[in-house]
Amino acid sequence: LLEYYSKPYELGAEWFGDVYRAKLLTMKLPKRVLVEYVRVVKKELFG
């Protein structure tokens, strides 16, 4: 079980980006807010 949970962290920024996107979609935010947030996250993760 621990192996399973530690694995995603090794996949790096792409995995985190997907998680952020999934969380935002489940929060049902307005698209404008979602797009802005994803833009900021990408900037943070990828420079």
C-alpha cells in the first residue's frame, strides 16, 4: 500500500498538474477562474 502511494510522487510535475486539474474540475469553479489557476500552476511547475 505504501508503495502505491509513494509512486505518484516520482512521476513529477506532470502528475501534479493532472491532480490540480482534477481537483479544480471537481470543485466546479467558473471556467475563467479554472483557466487562470491552471496558467499559474503551469508557470510555477514549468517556469
